Amino acid sequence: MVMDTATDTVIIGNPHSGRAGNAGYLERFAKILRSGGRTVEVLNTEHPDHATELASVAADRLVVAAGGDGTVNEVLNGLSPGATLGVLPLGTANVLAREFGLPLDPAEACQRILEGERSKVDFGVATNDEGVERRFACMAGIGFDAKVISAVTPLLKRYLRRFAFQATAFKVLFGNSFPPLEIIHGDEVHTPRFAIVANGQYYGGDYRVSGPGLLTSGELETILVGRVSVLLRPDVFAGIMARRPLNRAMKSFTSTEVHARAPGAEVPVQLDGELWGELPMSFRIEPGALNVVS
């Protein structure tokens, strides 16, 4: 891949997914950025992980991830230390865009990219049993929500968007067993049935699992759910729907590193809404390692 060296900004996205729909869609937003004085190149992805490849050769430019949290995650995993991440929210949940307080209208988000401040935030790193690492911007989900993500069909997601996950969650909840996990923090071993390792306050859209400030705290917060069915308990479910932080009802702890395993069971893991392997896995924070514009 040879990139135009005259550009200071690169937009990376899938022209045929989400709200994009056609190859010329992203050019609309490139024009907005150009009108603000940026020199912009649009790079369309062609296959899974292509966004990572494209971001890896963007050097120290402003790299705008155009899509949902999966696209943001792919771009994040290709960024060089000197690159700056921008987000053009075109997905279903747009969790990182919400963390940044970005408008969810993509044209308005372009204006924020032009006018926003540059800062540094944390990102997480997951490491599997083979030593392979993958970065995540917002969260890792262990068990229940990873099963939900694996069960959501593209058709259901297309028509119900974020509500596709809610509808599928009930089906997964009543149709599966959830083996106990072992979440290891120092000398402590916790045994929940579901866990979220969060780098930010939002989850699955504008639901909250933590309080503000986590994205720049230098720590991860691990939320432990002892029984998955407790999520439907009236007081807990009411809190979820009211967007109150989940950890008011669940046990949680903060740390710079946490390990997870499930001896004798196959437990999937999702990172930023995309499946990524199974336990055992460890998670650590990289404080202030990501340059962003928001």
C-alpha cells in the first residue's frame, strides 16, 4: 500500500457497511475536512483487518476511523505511537464516540475533528494464551456478552441496530449455561459468571458500567456479575435502563492488570464488540498511550 505523502489526514472505513452504503459516501466527509484546511485521503477497506493494515502505514498522520467500534478497534491496532485517532461514528453503538462526547451525526463529528482538542487517553491490551496481543479502546467482555455478539445475525443487526443485541441477550440468557470464571487480581480470585473489563464508562451504546474519567485514569475497572440472571432483577434492570453505572449494583475493582480463566470450559471474549478468542487471557492498561482528537 503506497499512501499519498502529501496528505495530513486519512479516513479509513468500509464503504459498504452501516450508514455508508456506497463507495462515495466517505468522500462527503472528506470534503468537509478539506474545507477546514485538511488534506485528506480516503482509504476503503476490502476485507477483515484491512483497516489495521491501512492504519499501520499511515505513519504520524491524523487517522479517522469511519465506522462503528469494530472499525475503531481495527484502526487502533494499526496505529503508530505518533499517529492521532479521530472517530467518525457510523456504527451501531459508537461507544468510543460517546466517550469522547462526539456528535453522533457524522457531519457534525467532522466539525469536531476540525475544531476539537488533541489529548492522550488510555487503551487496554488483551493477551491470549499464545502470547498474541490485541488492543481495545473501550472494553473486554468475558462470557455472556461475547455469546450474545456471536449469536447476533447481520440481518437482525441491520434492521434492529442496537436493539438487536438486547433481543438476542434474552435468547442467550435463557438458552445457555454460564460456567464460573476465575478473575485473578493480585492474590485475590473472584468467581463470577460474567465479567466486563472496562476502559471507559459506556457499554453497548449509552449504558454505563462505570463512572466518568476511567478513560484517562491509568487503570481498568473490572465489573463482576455473580449470576447473569441478576441483570434482569427489577432494581438492577431499572438502573441499566436509567443509564446509571452498573457497578453500583455489582462488585468491581480497579487495577492496571487482571487475568481471567475458566478451567475446563470454553468461554469466549469480545473486545470493543468483536469476538476475539477464548480464555485464558490477561488484560492490562497502557496509560496515556493513544493520541486522540475530540
